[in-house]
Amino acid sequence: MLIVDSQVHIWIPSTPQRPWLPASPEIPAPHRPEPFTREHLLREMDGAGVNRALLVTPLWEGVRNDYVLESAQAHPDRLGVIGRLDHLQPEWRARVPNWLNERGMLGLRMLFRPTQVSMLEDGSADWVWAAAEKAAIPTMVFLPQAAMPLIDRVAERHPGLKLVIDHLGLTTGKDAEAFRDLDRVLALARRPNVAVKVSCLPHFTADAYPFRALHPYLRRVYDAFGAERMFWGTDLSRSPYSYKQNITMFTEEIPWLSAEDKNSIIDRKSTRLNSSHSQQSRMPSSA
């Protein structure tokens, strides 16, 4: 089985020339006390048997893609990028039509914290969906589960836009508290252009490995979306468990997933994510 991680953050030290953003209620502190560079990631990938990974710039580095793109371009057989976009800066609009022409770029990520959900309601983000649909850019979206009806409207208005919900919309809490609005995520399954990332899940349970407390929620997601619209990922830098355990929780510890299901969830995700545009020709079929 080829193993592809759909989300990992990497970062380098803050410097006067390239400073991090100050920590705030909207900007968390770094997940680890030391920078987690591409060299650290590649060593962990090798140790766990992970073949490829999709990189996302962490919040404290700001809306930039320089380091993740540099990393993907240095290791095109192992790494790709889901780039962050600043929809509040007018100059970013001109970048969208050529977004996928950047070597290593496979998609974009939109992030809406609870205090930013109003951007989906007031129309300030509307131009992004239309531009991404026109340019055939797969788009990952992070927002709270309670706000999923707003993304349902986006998916309905833009049926040609591939949308992927990060971390099942999980933001805070453990177990039943964390998954309290899961029904709102499951309602998106009626939109064929929406998929979900079953990523960072150990962070949202008080259960220890193999995280059987997560199985009822995962089963509901599977029943709604099917394996073809579920993307495995770790968000490794903040995972409380090892890379290997993040893998085997799916490959060895969920008895109702068939071998074909596991292969679909853990492998081939970037082929599905990226099947509609020419950038695929520059990357291996599963990364």
C-alpha cells in the first residue's frame, strides 16, 4: 500500500527577515518547541513508511507558501503543497488563475476560525470559490462543524469546485463534545463535489490507541461519504501519538474497513484530489 498523508505542517525558525505572527486567540503557538522542518518530516515519513505528504503552511507563519513550495520542489517525489490564500488582499486575486502553474502546488486551503465565519456570510470570500472553480483548483476548507451549512451553499452554487473539509470540522473538545455537530458535516455528503479529511482525529478523543471511541463517528462518516470521499491525514506536528499509530489505527484497528476501503482512504488521495488538471503530470499519481 502506498501511504499518502493529506496534511502535514512544516516550518522554520522565526527571523527578523521572516517573522512569525504573534500568538493570539486566532493564531496558536507552534505545535512543537522546535521548528519542524522538511528534514524532520522526511525522517519521520521514512521511519513510519509514509511515501508522500501534502504540506500546509501553519498559521503562525502567516499566509505564505514560500517554504512549503521550496520543500516540494526539492523533493517532488515525496511532497506536494496545498497553498494558503489571503482572500482579504486584492492582489491575491490575480494569482488564482495561475495557482497550479507553480511547481509543486496541488490546491489551496481556506481557513475560517469561529470568529471568521462571518466572512462566509457577508460575501467577502465569494470571489475565491468562483475563481477556484474556474481554474479547477481543489480547495480544502477548515471551519467549525456548526458552520457547515454555509459550505453547503458554496458546494451547491459551485458544483464544479472540489471541496475537502479539513479534520471533519473538528475544532475543540473530546469525543461526544468534539463531534456534537457531526450531523452538519454528514449533510454535505449529498453534494458530490464535497469530500472530507479524516485527519488529526486522535487529537479529539480521550481514548488511548487504538482509539476505538472514534469508531462510531468514523462509521457514520463512512456510511455517508464512502471510502472514495475520505482522505486520511495526521496533522502530525500536533498529534499526541506516533506516525505509525496514526497509520495503523486505520490499516489494522478498524475491522469493518475492507482492504479496498483502506487503500482508497490512505492511498490515491492526490490522484482524486488532482485528477482534473495538468499539474498531475508533474507529480507521481498518488502525491
